[in-house]
Amino acid sequence: MVKTLSRRSGPPDADRSKRATIFSVAESAGVSITTVSHVLNYPDRHKYSATVEKKVLAACRRLAYRPNVLARSLAKRTTPAVGLLCDSLDDHNITRAVNRAVELAANNGLHVVISTKPSEIPWANLLEEGRVGWIISIVESMINQSRELMNSRLLERIISVTPGPVVDALPVACRIWWDERRNGRLIADHLAELGHREIAVLAGSFADPECGCWRLQEVYRRANELGLAPRWIVNAEEDKTDIPASGQRMMQETLERFPDVTAVVCRQDYHAIGAYRALIRAGKHIPDNMALVGNMDLQRMLYLDPPLTSVASPIVEGVEKAMEIVLQTREGTAMAMENLDLSEYIRLVVRGSTVRTNL
């Protein structure tokens, strides 16, 4: 006999396709988010009536809501924490930046709340109640993932650390940014100095040079200016979970269609991994037959043979500047909230994948 096992069904009106949040509880109970937070976090000393409390608890049961443990622990802190929004901790550079923020905070008696899913934490409550003093967003698009952070009053407590130029910029308290067009200029100038005359840009899913990827746009523009005859190579079906495979496919296409290309610029370092594989399988030597340049300067690229030339962005320096603002304002020091341009910190890290020995 075969038994069919199924999950225990939840309440009939619960939305099983999406985890319940404090927002949905507040909407279901007909109260504010602050009310829900106080009822759940301070059951013995909140100011609301028994009727309101019952409505909130009933909504929690109805929606199968489970409070965010991190948010509840923050609600009981007396020292303001620093919120840190980041896209992923898989990126070595973001991890370095996060570690630096944690180090600086710890040295000054502050806690850091790290979130890769901003919508799961009630930032409005934490800011209003003084449990979080500032939020640092690594890459400005992270702010858009939380509808409550888009409130203009809350944006005044956000410091954005992001590549640019920033289009449709949000009115944050301070923007610390760097111009990624400098990446492209550094790369094109480097390849021209090495004597290359025809290059390819492995652009991933970006369809054309006006794609919106600033560093690739500038590589293409500057390469044309220098007479490098740039070729734009696209993989429209790129699998975001397997970027190296996309790099391999685009590199193979480059070898087949443009045999005179002697240097390749990869949109990011992960594409270069696949490009290396395609070149090795084709019997090409790096950099004698083909030079390669990446973007991101990930530490693991040092283990490629030869190591990858890449462009390093000032994300760590940006987070350091953001923490400096947090610490100075906490101490009551007056500080002008002006946007900071860190473009001068962008640097090309030249390694064996572009050292010209024979063209």
C-alpha cells in the first residue's frame, strides 16, 4: 500500500504562494504596522486595548504569520544598530565590504543588521523607534525591494553605496558612488597600449552597446575611438545561475566568427572562467593568442592560470566612508550630507592574462 503524504494545510484564506509579512498582518487586522509590532514585541506593556490585541493575534493565526526573529531581537535593543543591505554574500568584494562595516561598528560599540532581503524586516518601525539609526545600502537598487524604504522620510536615513552614473536617483541622505565608465576607459586604453587592434566584448544578455551597462558602453565607445574595432558578443539565453557557461559559449562564438580578435573584455569575472575553458579547448594560449580582461576583481580569479587582469571597484572604500558618516553623526558632529564620488579609487589590476608576449 502506498501512502500519500502532504503538508498540513494552513488556514483557508492564507496565501500559500507568499510568506506572510508584518504588512499583510497589519492590513488583515485593520491596524498600523507599528501596532502589530508593539502587540507582538511588548505583550505585557503595550498601550493597545484587548480588542486590538485580539485582532492582531487573530490575523497572525489566520495568515500563519511567523515573526522575524532578527527584527524582534532588534526591537529590544537600546543601542541603535546599523542596517546593511546587500545583494548577495557570494561576491567576495561585497563580503569584504560587509566584514569591514562589522569591524568598524564593533570597534565603536555598534551592532550591524545584514539583510539580503530588505522586504523581510520592518525597517520603518526600527528607524522610528530608534532601534536602527542608519541604513547603508550596497547598490541602490536594493532599496526598491522594500516598499516601506521608499518613504521619503525614511530615505533621509539611508546612505547609498553604489556604482553609477545613477539614473532616476532616489533622494537618499547621501550617495557614495563611482563612475563605471572609468572601468571601460581603463580597459580600452590598456589593450590599445599593448598593441591590440581588434577586440571582442562578451556582453552576456545585454543586447547592444546602448544596453545600460555603463562599463561595457564605455569600453565599446573608447575602443572605437582608439581604432580597436570592437565586436559585441551576446548570449540572449544566458542562464544567470551559470555565468561561466555563458562566457564559454560567447568565447566559442568569437573564435568562430572573428578569428582576428586578439583580446576579449568580459562583462564580469565569472564570464572569464568560461572563456578560459573555451580557449584552452581550442588550443589557444593566454595571453599569447588571446588576452582577457574581467570586471569585479574577484579573489578567486587569482587561481586561474594565468591570473585574470580585472578592474577593482571601490566598494570597500565606499562602505568605510558610509560608516564614517554614521559614526560622526552619532557623536553629534556636524557633517555635510554631500554625495561622494570615489571614481578615482577605481583601478585596473594588471595580471598575466593580458601581459603581451606574442601577438
